[in-house]
Amino acid sequence: MKRALTLLSFGIALALASAPLLASGNADNGKTKAAACFACHGTDGNAVDPQYPRLAGQYNEYIQQSLHEYKDGRRNNPIMKGFAGTLSDQDIEDLAAYFSSMPTKMDTLKGHVQGD
């Protein structure tokens, strides 16, 4: 019985640890779906205009959370709500996988940080 519980515990731990891997998006599909994002966030995910966030290299989970919050109204931005409102959960995972895999230009934040 003790051995069965140990194996079951390991199984549950493995399932929980691998869940994010199974739910991860496809960056290639995300690149295709990102066309609407490029106008504001740049074709390389490094927006030039400081009013738009840089998405390249951002944490995958943060991008997903942000898009879900725009979609359900927890973040109030009419433009992003319009874009995010049309996205499925898989679209969001794919976009997050794409932008988080891109190289960032965070060393060039001049004009992108409040107070510059």
C-alpha cells in the first residue's frame, strides 16, 4: 500500500509539473496569428513608440495573463479588448509562445521608461 501511494504521489507530481508543457503554445502558429499585433508592437515585438509595450522576450505566462485580462475586461483598453476578444485560448497560448521566444531589445529602453 505504501509503495502504491508513493507511485501515485510521483504520478500526480509529474502530471502537475508537465501540465504547463502540455498547455504551451506553438510559436510558429503564433507568428502567423501575430500579424494584427505588428502595427503597434512591431514586427519583431520591440515596439518603437513608447506608448506600446515591447512583447519580445516577455514572460510567456505574463503575455497570456494580459491577453486574458483584456479579453474578459479586467484590463480596460478598448483597442486591446477588441483584438483579444476574438482570440481563443489556443490563439493566446500561440501568441505568447511566439513573442516570448523572440529576442528583446530591453537594453534600449530610452524613452520607454516613465521619466526619460
